[in-house]
Amino acid sequence: MTPGRYGFCQQVLSARELLPRGVTAIAVVGSVARGWDTPASDLDLIVVSDSPFTHPGTRAQDVPLTPRTLPTMAFSHEGHRWEVKYWLDDQIDQVLAKVTWTAFGNELKAGDRLAELERILLERLLTCIPVTGEEWIKRRRDEIESSAFRSSMLVEALAKADNRIRAALGQLDAGDSQSAVVTARDAFGWAVMALMLDQGEYGSLGKWRVRQYRAVATSLLPFDEYWSYETMRNYDPADPGSWVRGIADLCKRVSMEVEI
Amino acid sequence: MAAAEVKQASVPCVRTGVRIRRVRGALLVAPADSDSAVELADSAMFLFRAFDGKRTITDIAGMLAEEYQISLELAVEDTMSFVADLLDEGVLELGGGAP
């Protein structure tokens, strides 16, 4: 996909008077930008500007930044749902200030983390298709990739995998094998997330994780083995402990191989 | 103190709850409920990766001897000493083979 293919987005937004003054960049994000969209997919966009966007049709989402609002506009165009998030350039500076290496060192003590919308913003900037502002997007990508964003997410994923697998083994020891299996599934998700991050894929536990993992599957967890765990094809109801311990072993191997 | 427990037939296993992180090419290994970590690099990291709860000390020493081109006798001695240290640190436990 090339930026030119989505040049019409700027025209549509302009015609509907849905562009703020001082637009810095417009980008297609989400499943369309990854080439994973289906006919039912929304077209997600971000618009970055120097001036706040005000429009009576926007919905304000709360973000822990100044200003605290993120205007979002949804509408239908030629049978497709569009959703546009309006970020200020200054808000993006603030988000990036939370993932500096200095902040990362402090974060381990303070537990300060990115809000979900901020995390999604950074992930999406890395994989977006620029409509306008290509140079600005390239600069922001460089800033994100040289920041502690990936390491910060990796530390969190490994900690959650550790926490869940420890709980699962405890439940197994206590004879609650059903809870252990469900908890181990959760641990598996976080271990896979860590593997994806190690390969530069900012994965999620959401609907695209299979495609994301397929894109980066490593010898440590080949895709077929991943799929066996994901679908529990290798689970034996007569021996749940074996399945849980298999995931515990995988979590340990992931911890040993992925570099923070 | 744990050295007396370690035999060639022992099967070292990483204890539940031990946290492992790979940082700058080395492994940081911290026992459960402890903030202090042991840093393992080179041959120590090689050995730690071999502790899968199935291999005996003899098996692991054989791998070490092959990897670092040392005698099996020296590899067994080094492996037993390393396992004893990690038992003391609360990172390993012995399973499978008779202690």
C-alpha cells in the first residue's frame, strides 16, 4: 500500500470540515494499515495538529495528558465506518516523555505506565500509512524506536507471565486444575506477547494476535506449536497438569531468550 | 552447604517463582520473593539453560564438556559446584534422581 492510495482521506475529511487548523500529519492506522482488514473493518485514522480540534459531533475520550481530552469523530462514508482520533503534537511529546530511558528506570519503582490510548497511539504510529506529514511520521517513528517503549512493554509482559504461571502452578498443587488451566492460558498470552515484542511486533491480546504472531513466529515457539496451545489442541483433559507445566516451561524459555 | 546433596544422578530444576530476565546478553536470576538477582554469563548461562528438570548432572556436564572442550571430569566438578551454589541461592531444587 502506498500513501497515494489513501490520499482521498484528506479530501473526505476536508470536504466534511473535519480537519483542524495547522494539520501536521494524517495517517491510516489499525487493521487497514496492516493489510488485515475485512469488508466489515472500520477505516481508522489519526490526525495530528498544532491546534485543538473542536466540532459538535466529536466524542471526547479522557487521556492523562494536557489537555486531558482526545476528540474522536465517527461517521459513515460510502458504506464504511470511519473513526478519526485528533491528537495534538504537544500531547504526543508528552506521551513520548513517559517512555524515555530515564522514565523507564524510574517506572520500575513508581509503576507509572502508559494509558491504553497512549500505548495504542505509539503502536499505531509505527505501522501507519502516512496520508500527509510523512517526514513528521518518520521522525516520530525514530523517536519511538529509540525510546524505552518496547522494553517497558516487555518488562510488563514478562512480569505478568511470571505472575500468572506461578499462580497456575499453585492452583495445580492445590488440586484446582481447572483454575490452573485458565490461569496458564493467561500466562501463555503474556509469554506470546513478550515473544512478539522481542521480534519488534507490538502485539496485543486482542483480535489480531494470531496474525501478529504468524508474522513473527520464532523457532522458540513455531507457529504450529503456538496454534496447538492457542486452540488447546495439545490439552489432555485426563492430564491437565502436563499442559500447565508445558506452558510453565515455555514461559521460562521465553524469559531466558528475550532481551529486555 | 548444599554441596553434599548434589550427586551426579541429581536432576537440577529451576524452582517455581524464580524470575529470569535476559539483560545485555546475560541472565539475571532472582529467587521468588527476593529483590537480589544472580547474574549469569557465558558458561554459567549455558549451564542454567540446561536445567530443564529432566537432565542429570552427568548429562549436563557432558554438554558443558563438549561445548567448552574440557574434560568430563572437570565439567562434572564445575557443574556440581555451580548447582550447589544455586541451591544455596534458592534458585534450584533437586528432583528426579536420588540426592
